[in-house]
Amino acid sequence: MTPYLQRPLELGADIVVHSATKYLGGHSDLVAGLAVTNNKEIAERLAFTQNAVGAVLGPFDSFLLIRGIKTLGVRLDRHTENADRIARYLEQHEAVKHVYYPGLPNAQGYEINKKQAKNGGAMISFELYEGYDIKKFFKGLKLISLAESLGGVESLVCHPATMTHASIPKEIREKVGITDGLIRLSVGIEKVDDIILDLNAGINAAKA
């Protein structure tokens, strides 16, 4: 969500941990993280630990992160605008069994997300109905890349069951909703019509 869409400190959190590798950097070209607090005592302890272990970002990576933060709001406006339209498109598609996106009014947790965040963000997960070949879906994509990252300006998809969560036993994955048919989409800032056309091409390829 980043601080642009959600501010956990204002909701009572003591420390917020950000993967700056994702939306804060926003260009898939650095690895960074940060811990933020508004508590002076915690801040001093974090600063001491950081100084003691030497966990600091290099100068060029710091430059890249500052550059990314400067365009955070503009990028997320486009990311989330695209995601909202894509989620609604997927929700109505005959091939899609389920869409997981907190910005949809019928989504589980919609009301909580509405109270805590500006909108639903730009991450969407969805499942195709049985009979659609996921491997063919990925091969049918041209604009969207298959990769294990998220939060960059480009749209990316991944297959959690065989990629990000492959090390988790199948019975545990399925228990928490990570089925073999689950697809995760990180919506980029490309023209939304182009993203939708690519998703449609992937779905058409999957049923062939």
C-alpha cells in the first residue's frame, strides 16, 4: 500500500516495515527496506541497531529510492486506476472463477480496507475455471511478464503455487487459498486497454 495509500502509524502500529524494493522504488532496479516509527524510544533503538550492524543503503541505491519516492503518488494513482478497472473486467469474465481484490465492493474485507486505506491497491489475484490451462495462459501473454516481483511500473504475473509459495506443502497452500489455479497480477502503469487485451489473449490461449 505504501504511505500514499495507507498509514499504519495513524492506525496504532508501533513500527511499519516497508519493502522499498516494491512501490517505493517502483522501477524494479533496487533492493531496499526500511522501518518507520513515530516513537522516539523505538527510533533510538532502531538507529543503534542499524549503526551496530551496518545495515545501510549504498549511495546509488539511495539515489534510486529517492527518485522513486518523488513519483510515488503519480505512479500509484495510475496503478490503482488500472487495477480497479482490471478487477471489474476479470470479475465479469466468464472464464474467471474468483477475483481477490479488496477494492471490489463484494470482496471479503472491503469495508475494513475502505476504512483503513485510500483504495484497493494494485495487486490482484484470480482463478480461472477448471478446463483452462494455466501454462497456456502464461504463454499467451505478450505485454505482461511472468516474474516473481511486484510494485514496478510494468505489469507482472506469477503462479504462487509453483513460484513464490512452492516450498509450502500443498495441503497448507490450499487451506489458505493458494490453489494450483491461483494467478497473481501486479498491475503496472501501461495503458489499461493494452493490459486487458493481453489478459484476454492469455485466457483465450488457455482454453485452446
